[in-house]
Amino acid sequence: MILDSLKSAPNYYNLNPRFKEAFDFIDKNDLNGMDPGKYFLDGENLYLTIAEFDGKQAEAAKLEAHKKYIDIQLVLNGQETMGWSSIENCKDEIDPYNSEKDIIFYTEKPSTYLIVNPEEFAIYFPEDGHAPGISNSRIKKAIVKVLVETSIRTK
């Protein structure tokens, strides 16, 4: 898991060949002005989802993980708290892994929480369980999905 400022995004380009393309798109487009929905930047290899929703309490946030994609999550409007835990510590699945949606949920609670503000981003790799969407207000965010197979971090 990585938490940093968008100004520091170039420091992470070498982690995945598509990170530069993702951060260039973020830099050159008014994501806050985009309507909620899915935007394909490079087919299923790299796409962006704009989401807008009411935040939830920490107790309601489910720990989730992905196997096929890395998440780059950035808050566009509002402030979001995100829970984190290594999936090595997650043993109780709520449901089996859904390969079509590339998601699995766990009953465990996050081991730590981080606050993400506009102009900041969090990167979640497949080994990172995360519980997003925690806030007392409405959130608008962008979630960039980066296919893992292109990552130098692939195990």
C-alpha cells in the first residue's frame, strides 16, 4: 500500500508500465468534472471509474482485496478514510472470490486506517486488503484499475 501526494506520482512509474499512463490521464483531465461511470484508457488493461456516494461508518466498511488489478484510488471531493490490512492476516472470507468482479470480502477489520484528501492517492496491490468509503460526508473519487500482469511486482 502506498499513500502519497499526486505531486509525487512520478516516483511510482517504475512499479508498473501502465502507472505513467494512469497518472498522466489524472494530471491532464478534470476528473472532478467527469460524470460517474467507467472510462477505458486501454481496454481491460487500464480503466478508470468515477464514483460518487455517501460515506459510511468504519463498522460498515468491508475489507476487500483484488487479484487481477491494482487500485489507484484518489479522492476528488471530500475526505475519505480507508482501512488497510495485509491479506496474510485475512482468513475469514464473507463469500468466495468473485473472478468476474475481481473482488473478495473478508470479515476481519482493518489493522490501520489512513485519511486520503484531494490531491492525494492510495495504491492498493493484491496483497493489500482495503476498506474504502469511510466518511461522514459525500465523496467523489476516482479508482484507476491497473492489470497486475503488467506489473513488475507480480509474484
